[in-house]
Amino acid sequence: MIYIDKAGHLVSRDLGELHRFARQLGLRRSWFQGHNPKWPHYDVTSEALRRRAVEMGAVVVGSREVVRILKEGL
């Protein structure tokens, strides 16, 4: 499952799934924010891409939910 918050943090409990989704969305792997292993994500910086991510199946959640997902999933 892929999640995105209003700030544009694209996350998943499964890094492989996250990278595949990001690639399909048109994000470069080099844009992956993996420097903090507790907070691996992509930043979706345009509203158009955020809408497209949701159209592709990303679930919109709040920022607190993103933190909970990452704490539980990694």
C-alpha cells in the first residue's frame, strides 16, 4: 500500500513497492529520501503529481498517520 500526506511525503511499508510506484509516477530514484532509515520517502512537490499519485492508488493520510505507518512497517 502506498500513502501520501498533504505535504507530499510518499511512503510505503514496502520499499520495493514504493520505488516501483515512484518510477511509474515519474520520480527519479535519485530523489529518494533514504538518508534517514527511519523516514524513507519521496517528496512529491507538485500538486499535479500529488493528484496523479492519488489517481494511481495512493491513499491520502495525515502526517501523523505517515509517521505511524513508518514506525510500524519498518
